[in-house]
Amino acid sequence: MTGERDGAGRPAVRRSPSETRPGRNLPESALVVPVPEADPLVDPWRRRHDPSCGAGVPAHITILYPFLGPGLLTGDVVDELRALFTGVRPFRFELTSTGRFPGVAYLAPEPAEPFARFTAAVETLWPETRTYAGAHGSVVPHLTVAQGADPGVIDSLRSELEPLLPLEAECTEVWLMVSDGSNWTLKWRFPLGGPPGEKPG
């Protein structure tokens, strides 16, 4: 498993809204790529083992979390995100394998590089959002299936899902989601290579 390293040399990853920190009930935002193709496969596990599923977060690959506070999501920010994502063409990828971090089980996308490039591009525009203040290298793109689960659950999950992979999917848009501290809602969607960012209908 590759990715960032923390100060103790352990793998460090970009957290997702699925991996919220204990006691964190503040308004916040996140940039994610929804992966609806994965829903039939992961929803039974996410409903039981991923609290964000019940809070309104779909199966996704995180681009940046936390992003800017909701009060900072101005028209200029939306315009910059629109310009960034409409400059990228949609692309296909596969969820090829399961993986684990401490207490977390996930599906790994291939290729992973386009998601990492999204993260790097957003961090360049908003340096204050960089993981560990930008002190480390690349992140590990992933789709969280369970978090806070014991090792036995994670082992069972991986044994069940691994034979069903790879799963083909397509990245066609990026979502800007906002949390009120309890639930997440879709604020803006940015189609890749498409029209300007739109508020959901």
C-alpha cells in the first residue's frame, strides 16, 4: 500500500466523509466522486458499517475532505471548481481489489492517478486544505466500505467482495457536499468536460 506517511512513518491517507473523526460535529464540506455503479455491491455493508451512509453520503471516492468551511463556499470558489473540473474529460476506471487501513475496509480504483491529480489540483488552488499542511506526498484514493469495524468484519467483507471484482465504473462528475454537523447534502455538482457547475434540482 502506497501513500503518505505520518510523523511515525505509518501510512497516512486522505480521510473521507465516511471516516469522520470522533466528536466532530462541525459544519464542513467535501469534494467527492460519486460511484453509483458500486451501490449494489457495497450498500449492504455500508448501511451496517459506514455511518456516513445513513448521513446522506453515497458510495464515493474522496477528492478532498475536509474542504473549505460552508461559509467560505463563495461564488468565486464555485467558479474555480467549475473551471477545474470542466477542463477534464470523463474517464473510465475499475474497482479492482479490496484493501484495509486500521479499522477501515475499502475498494481500490485503477487507475488511481486521475483521482490523486484532482486532489493535487484542488490543494494547489487552496493550499490551506492540504493534508498535513502539504508536508507529505501522494494520497491513496479509495472507496470506503466500512469504518470503525473490527478485524473479523473487515476480513468477512473482503472475502465476500474480492471475488466480485473488478467492477467497471465511470467518473463523470464531482460533487461538492456540505455537512451541518450531522447530515450531508449535495450542494453543487460539476460535470467533467460539461456545462457549468449546477445546484441539484
